[in-house]
Amino acid sequence: MKAQFIAFEGGDASGKTTQARRVADNLNAVFTREPGGTTIGESLRAILLDPNEKVALRAEALLMAASRAQLVADVISPALSEGRHVVTDRFIASSLTYQGYASGLAVDDVLSLSLFATESLRPDLTLLIDIPVEESIKRRGLNPDRFEQEDISFHQKVRNGYLDLAAVENKKWAVIDGTGNPQEVASLVDKAINKRLDLP
Ligand code: TYD
């Protein structure tokens, strides 16, 4: 069986990290997150999420892509080549929604940049954990990072962007209702994975 590459996407506080880690454990997959996941990537993450930094939008898109390139080269491609499944918490679609749909860069440009970074590697399946923006704001913790400090209309654009991408690429995406408790969301996630991927 071919090693599968699964991405979890969603707005802030959607609960996708909990689900991504659980699925990675169940599949004995390599778990990664973005931005980050490598030494270089974690340094870039610190710059990118710092509420005190004013990162220019194009620099932000390039740094996200740089973190992604390092993660693919160091972690994701080697694991897939060895036949291991990979589960990532965020991937290309996060750049399309946050830097594209919400911040205003051309989505096609952001996609080209990401495909350059990944040597055209894309997930076999993307699971969108979808919750209304009001719910994500309710769930938010103290000390919001730079993206969490954006206003409600930004987060609405992120959500709409994700739903748009999922509708266009509906064979490679599954939209999961993230409003239930973690067990309920887990069962929807597992159903979607079993239906879409040929896993034991
Ligand atoms: P993180 O703490 O990982 O948030 P979450 O738990 O919601 O995943 O922070 C990552 C932030 O970076 C998140 O707000 C989305 C943003 N981001 C982008 O803007 N573009 C990207 O390409 C990626 C990977 C993340």
C-alpha cells in the first residue's frame, strides 16, 4: 500500500491539532506541523507568530513557503519514500486561505510559491475541521498570536476560503463539522478517512 499524506486544516481553535495527533498515533504515521516541524521551521515560526513583529505580507508568504520547503525536504518526503504515512497539522491550504483569501495576495501566486516549495507534493487527503468563526473566538485562549489577533472579518475570509477550496477539490478534501465534542469529531474524521483512503 502506498504511504498516505494527510493534512488537517481549519481556522484557529478548530480542534484540528487534537485530531491530527490522534490520527497520526492510530496510523503510526509521522506527525508534523506548520509553520515549524524542523529546526529552521521552528525559528521561522517564532518570527511569523510574534505579535510584536510587523512582517510584510510577501515576506510572510515567503517565510511560510520556506518553512514548508524545509519540512518537505527533511521530514515529509523522506518518510513517504520509506513507506510511512505522514499526518500534518496545516499545509499548502493554510497559505492559500491566510495569505491569499484573507490577506489579499493572489491565490494563484501563493499556490505557485507553495508548489515550488514542495516540488509539487500535495496531500492525498485534506480534512477541513470546520467551525463557525464565532465559535473559534469563544474557544480562543489567552495570549493570542499574530494571526489570532486579526479581526472577525479576516477569520471569516479564512473560513470561506477553506470551504471554497474544499468545494473545488472535493475528491481530495473532506469537510468535517468541528462543533461537536472531541469524540464526535473523531468519529466523523475516522469515517472520512476510511471512506477516502485505502487504509487497513
Ligand atoms: P498555530 O499556533 O499552529 O495555530 P493553530 O493551532 O490554529 O494551527 O499557528 C499557526 C498560525 O499560522 C495560524 O494562525 C495560521 C497561520 N498560518 C498561515 O498564515 N499560513 C500558513 O501557510 C500556515 C502553515 C499557517
